[in-house]
Amino acid sequence: MTLTQAQRTQIVDAIDSHIYWQLSDGYYRANGAVLEPGSDDPDVAAEIVAFEALQDELNDAGAVDV
């Protein structure tokens, strides 16, 4: 699948929002940033790491700034 720069940016932004609002515990949110590990649940923390890796891949593919 080929994505445009705009599409990669949208996906990276959506992942960031999903990590912040759906996966991170409120305790870990600070000034708009999710502090590591993001969750007391190891499965959720692992999911956060996997999503961050996907963001990195998208960034590397098109130099998207998060």
C-alpha cells in the first residue's frame, strides 16, 4: 500500500490520540504527553510500545513529525 505524506501524518496523529485517550491511564497523562510506561497493565503497556513502533515506521517512511 502506498500512502501519501498527508495520509501518513493522519495515521500518526490518530495513533497518538489512541495511545493518549484509549490506552494510557489518567495517572500517566501530563501536559499532553503520555509518560512511560503508559499503563499499569503489562498488556496495554506492550500495546503502547507496539503502536509507538508503528509511528516510528511511518515517520521513517515519510519524515512525519509527531
